[in-house]
Amino acid sequence: MKLQDTEQALLENNSAAEEESRNLRTKRCAKKRDWCEKTENCCCPMKCIYAWYNGQSSCDYTISKLWTTCPK
């Protein structure tokens, strides 16, 4: 799944309950390592995921570097 697909899926999931569940969804995503091919040493840093999800940072560089180094 590409970064743009992930971003689009998150944008499409906007709902009234988003504010209540946003942190749970972020933790679940990070725990399952859904980004970065589910490879532990390619997993996105937790702080980066929180900052990106909460709109404090884009993490584009970090995520793009991880994507290019993860095994397919």
C-alpha cells in the first residue's frame, strides 16, 4: 500500500467519532506495523506516527525512507 493510499484511507474515515478514537487507531496501526511491510526494523517510530496523525508533522521523509528500505 502506498503512502498516498494510506493518507486517503485515513481522510475518508473522518466521522463524528474520529476525535474519540483517533489515538486508539494510531496505536493499533503502530502495534500491527501496518505501515512498513510489517517488518520490525522498518517500523515507523511511534512519536512520528503520533505527530503525523495529530497534524503536527508530515513524516513524509521518514516514511518514504522506510518504504524504500523495506523488503518487498
